[in-house]
Amino acid sequence: MKRTLFSAFLLSSGLWLGSCSNDKPAEVGTEGMNAAATEAAANPVVDNPNVTNETEAPNPNAPVMTFAVADHDFGDIQPGSVVKHTFEFTNTGKSPLLIENATASCGCTTPNWTKEPIAPGDKGSIDVQFDSHGKTGIQNKEVAIRANTQPNITKVVIKANVLSDGQNGPTR
């Protein structure tokens, strides 16, 4: 019990002493914080390595992800169907292409991609699976692929028309 009280006393004393300052606060005039804030607002700086600015020249040796077809239409599908399409691409750039991530616009769409570096001239693929459970009508789903390309995001799109129960349409 004594240890607990002593520990609490030491902790509160340390916090009290650390928060108190007998120094005279620095005066802030028109050239102080307000001037710095005004300057920062006039010249905002964003340090994002994934965004190129207007003056930065594109890298002529960067990998390039070239799709023969960047969108796929499944057409009419039955409710509850799970369909899949493979998007194939070629690295038409001059250095190895590496896909960092691929994300879908909806949880019903799942991408899977080539994990190894793709040498210039070689092919890679992105498998996109769409689960139509709970969906009806026209569906447009986008997959954003983040890679070491310029720009670093490339998109592919899948489309489907999920028939309502009671309609007969072609099955896939």
C-alpha cells in the first residue's frame, strides 16, 4: 500500500514539475507565428513520393503496364454467381515492373496479381473475381493497381448485369 501511494506521489509530482515553467513566455508579434502561418498557407508543401509535379520529367526508363483490354463485361449473370476474368498485360517499359498492391472498389470484388517482378517485354496478369451475392442490376467495379509505373495507379474495370430472381438469362 505504501509503495502504491509513494509511486502515485512521485508520478504526480513529476507531472506537476514538468508542466510548470517559470520562464517568461515568448512574445509573439506580427512577425511571429502569424507570419509563419501566412507564409505556409501561401506556399503549401506536400511531400508525397507517389505524386509527380509539373516540373518533374517523366522517367524514360520506367516500367509501363500495357493492357490489351482494360475492361471486361460479363454480360447477364445469375444472382449469386461468382465470376472471374484474367486481365493480361505486358511490361512495355525499360525496367522491371513490380505491382505493390491491387484494391477493388467493393468488397464483392477480389483481385489477385503477379507478385514477381515482370521484366521488360514479359507478361503478367491480374485475376479479378466478382461475387454477385446480394447484388442486382448493372454492376461496375474498378480495380486500382499500384505499381512502380508513371503514373503509379492503373485501373481495370469489370461490368455485369446481375439478373433478378425469376428472369432466365444465359449462364456463365
